[in-house]
Amino acid sequence: MNRKDLLGLSELSAGEIDEILTLGLTMKDRLRKNQKTLTDLKGKSVTTLFYENSTRTRCSFELAAKYLGAHVVNISAAASSVTKGETLIDTGKTLDAMKNDFIIIRHPMGGAPKLLAKTVKAHVVSAGDGMNEHPTQALLDMLTMREHFGKISGLKVAILGDIRHSRVAKSNLYGLKKMGAEVTVFAPRTLMPAGLDKMGAKVCRSREEAVEDADAVMGLRIQLERQKGGNFPSLGEYAEFYGVNEEIMKHAKKNAIVMHPGPVNRGVELTCGLIDGDVSRIEDQVLSGVAIRMAVLKLLTEKNQ
Ligand code: CP
């Protein structure tokens, strides 16, 4: 991966994704052996710059950087000079002046990481930008599938939920198609964007059609913060007519797994039985998240020394 920044999976080749996943598997092994005092990022500084809330992504980037031996600083926009009117570019230049090496940015505006990457010396890694992409989420999802099934090519992955507002769905679609998986999607019409078929997804008219013979079924969070409402009558009706439940899972392959990027609205996108049951890989996705972020940080550092 010979690049300064990681901004989205649309710009990565299958070879680059494979390189990240291969190193991610090694990192996951190390985490399972409790190896948390590595030195790959010794002497480097990593700043997380989050303009939106996060639990998984921010914590896992922080832990990934610390496990690799880096210094870590966390900035949330609400507690920074952004509230005094400082621009994104000036914030980046300020961090550059402090000899910071990485900026991990989450921003409500699609394209903000790219704008920052053009103007700072530090490596920029997108931790999710608006409705555009969430590249490390898709990488950790693919790592989870690759470890579970031993491959990605040939898998059938069904993605159900609020696809219109989902950066996770878009990054997964880019990544999974490049790695040779088949992707089906289903959402209420109000939450289905145009053009997914042109991106290689099979757009389905029912949950049953989307999940038929799937190896992995991914529920997506309803992004209430990105919509004014009116896209479905109530959360209860959403769960009944669009959610993933045990009956719907009968259409998937016998050994199919259930995934969700989190945070999950319990009983809405997935039933509690599925979230907490044997088919769920949700906790494993969280471990994959630390591993994949370790892999991304290490590869960006190595290729630019
Ligand atoms: N999946 C995900 O991005 O979760 P957080 O919002 O908690 O980071």
C-alpha cells in the first residue's frame, strides 16, 4: 500500500485490500495472545479528530496506536478550538506544526478527510465522512468474514437497513465487489439510494430475496441523525417489515453469520436473539476493528519511511 492516506475503499485496489487484511489477521492473532506492547509505531504521534460521536472507531484507533507504541492525543470537536471558529485546515496545520504523524478524522461532511489530506503533511485516515465512506469499518467486516469463512471471493453478503445514509454500506460494497463477493441489498424504498446496481449490488424487492442463500447477513443502523423522519412509520413497524429476525435468517445458508457495524438499535435492525446468539459475529467484528486499524497504521508508516 504505497500511499500517504487512507480515505476510502473506492480508491484501493484488490491487492491493497488483500495486503491490509493479511496483516490484519496477523494483528488479530497477536491481540488474542495479548501482545499489546509492540513497537511498530514507536516515536510516532497519532491524533484522533472526531467531529461526530463514536465508541468503537475512536477507541479502537486509540488502542491500536497505543498497542503499536505510538503517542496518542484525542480531540473531540466540541472541546476544541473548532467551537471558536477554527477551520478544519487550520486545525490540521496546527497539528502538523506539533510534529504529529497521523490524523484519524471523523466528520459529518463527505469529503472532509480528502480536503484535510491535501493540506497536511500527516497521514490522514478517514474514520467515516458523512454519507460517503467508512473504509476501516468495511475492512474490519471483511477481515471478520475472511477469518470465519477462510475467503471472501464467492461469498454472498446481504446488506439490509438504512443504506441511503450509510457510509458502511458504500465502503463494504466497494470492498466486497473488488474482493469477488456477491452483494445483495434491501431497504425500505425511502432508504435505498439510486445507482447501487451500477456499483455492482443486486437490489432486492424483499428481505427474503436479499437473504436467500446468503453466507453473511449484515444489518445496518437506522441513521436517525442524518434524516428528518418520515421514511418509515415507526420503529416497531420497521422491525416487523424490514428488520432481520430468526424467520428471515431461515432463507440464508445453514451456517450463515449475522453482522452489524454497531451501535445497534436492539430489536429494530436485528432481534436480540440474533444479536446475542451463536450466529452473531458482532463482538468478533469489534476485535477485528482493533486489528485492522493496527494493520492500516503500520502499513501507512512503513511505506512512507
Ligand atoms: N461502527 C461504528 O463506526 O461505530 P462508532 O460510531 O461507535 O464508532
